[in-house]
Amino acid sequence: QKEGLVREIVQHLTAK
């Protein structure tokens, strides 16, 4: 389960 990692990456990508 890499949901935590994916969520962190998504947050960084959507951290505009």
C-alpha cells in the first residue's frame, strides 16, 4: 500500500 506516498506526491504537485 503506497497510498501515503502517492498522497504526499499529489499534495506536492497540487501545492500551487
